Amino acid sequence: QQPVQSPQAVILREGEDAVINCSSSKALYSVHWYRQKHGEAPVFLMILLKGGEQKGHEKISASFNEKKQQSSLYLTASQLSYSGTYFCGPFTGGGNKLTFGTGTQLKVEL
Amino acid sequence: NAGVTQTPKFQVLKTGQSMTLQCAQDMNHEYMSWYRQDPGMGLRLIHYSVGAGITDQGEVPNGYNVSRSTTEDFPLRLLSAAPSQTSVYFCASSRLTADTEAFFGQGTRLTVV
């Protein structure tokens, strides 16, 4: 089953903060986050591992709750360049397949 | 390094035609996968492979075949194209560990008329 993201879409003024949530029905080994600009391929942002280790972006942070099988992406002091669609990608066991969430469209305006 | 290369970038097919979307990576990644992206549906996994000779189905495998004869290549075959297969297709590859990122190809925009 596809991981569920919320909200589906959000509009921010430059400098505002946002939180994107990702919920999986399966146990997670890690959670990936990607951003996709319109007409382009998704690009890696960060990986969250069990135990709290985080690998990736310097300015964007995230959390990973293993017990609740959830992850949240925190975008603080948003910039115009943050606009795009964000996908979470829980890496689950039972086949090592990488599935992606339904996506969150983020638009940052002046 | 070329990374992940997908061809073609655009394709128009008639209903019932067959075709193969090509995907190649030069990073010696064990894991390769195909996704389709439709408005409001996110990225849905079609098929994936954890190594040469090993493939498995994802969430939406019907109407698609894959094979993995080499580590580098993972083609996606549409057997008999249908309008419901109109979508943007992405190929991705990564190492077979939970802590390494996936790299995506530039996508193929397929229209079935």
C-alpha cells in the first residue's frame, strides 16, 4: 500500500515554515525524502535511519518515529527555491523495495 | 558519470502497439525500479529488481513486463498499449541498502491514443 502524505498541497509566503507528514502501514528500515521540480526528475533530499541518524540536506530537517511508522519533513524559513512536490520514500523490508508516498505540492510565494 | 539514462524522452503510441522503455545505469547499482507518475497519485512502483536475473512486481504491474539480464540495464515493456498507460515513467537505481539514495532518470512522457 502506498504511503500517505499530508497535506496534499500547501502555499507559503517566503520565510514561513511548513511541515509535511508521511505515514506508512509497514515497518520501516529508513525513510527517504525527495523533491521534484515541475517537469524534472525527483532529486534526493535526505535519508532518516532507525536510531536517529540523518543523512543529507543541511537546511531541511526531518524526524522519524519508528514505532508510529511516520516521518515528518520540516521546512523552516522557506525560500522560493523550495517550491516543488515532495515525496517520502519509506524503505521497507520484505523485498527491499522503495515505494513512494502520494506527494505534497509546495508553493512558496513572495 | 552518466548516472541513469532513460530513452526515449517522449513517445506517442496507438492503442494496441507495443514498445520498450530503456533504462541504463553506470553506477553498478544492484537495485533498479520503474515508477509511473500520474496527477494526484504520486510515484507508483511498477516493477523492481534487486540484481541481474531477479525481478518482482510492484503496486501496478499489470500490462508491463521487465527483465534484468545485466546489472546495467532494466527495460520496461508495454505489451499492448492502452490509454490508461498514458503517464510519465521514471526509472531509478540505488545500492541495495536502506541508507543510500536513489538516482532517477529524466523520465519518459508516454501518450497512448
